[in-house]
Amino acid sequence: MAETKPQTLANHTRWDPPFHFYVLPIFVLGLILTLVHFFAHITGGDMRDHVHAFLLILLALAFLVLASKVRFYALKVQDRVIRLEERLRLTQLLPEPLRSRIPELTEGQLCGLRFASDAEVAKLAERALNEKLSRGDIKKAIQTWRPDYWRV
């Protein structure tokens, strides 16, 4: 994947324009409009109008939850793949005393270590284990960034 700008801690967050700037705003707007419709018609009309307006709110909420869950499921699968890739990478790069401690690394730590270069990953993995570094702390400690342009 051709990227024009090298990836760093400051710019590694990935935005998916169709999802973040179309799907989510449409669903949020739909929820807002259904709430406006409901409260605009709450005082007048018959019970069927209220039920219809309330059903629209439920549907708008359901679509918003569905979009969020689909996104989070995809991210969770990617985290699992990253965990597997990093365990395999660490098995090849870490010296034996550290290699036996790979199972102690959390999913967050493994996801943070994926950005560390091969030259610094052993030292950073040891720090992560000994100091219980978080994903964010690991990313901040990286000196030579190893980009991941495929994350969605």
C-alpha cells in the first residue's frame, strides 16, 4: 500500500472515510431526527403516532448499535491476528530467557509492540513485561516506528 507520509505515533490512527464520515453520521443524524420527530409530536396525535415515533427511535438506535458492533468486531479480529503475528515475530527475535515469557504479554502490549522495529522490540518487550507498560506507553517508547498501513 503506497503511503505518502511515514507513519508515526502522531498519525498512526486510521480513518475509514466511508464508515467514519458517511455511515456513522447518517445513523447519528437518523437518531437525532427520530428524537426530534418524537418530541415534536408527543403532545398531539393519537397513540399510534406515538408508537410509530418510538419505533423509529428504536430502529435508529439499533442501526447505530449495529454499525458500532460491526466495526468493533472487525477491530477485535484484527487484534487477534496481530496477537498471533507478534507472538510469532517475538519467538524469532527474542533471546531465550524472554521467549519463555511471551505468554505473559497482554493483547494490548502485543498490539503496541507491533510498531516497534526488530532492533528495539526485545528491549521494549522486556520493559513491557517488567514495568507492565500499557499499549499507549509502549507506543510512546518506540524510537524507530515500524508502520502498519493495513489496519482498518
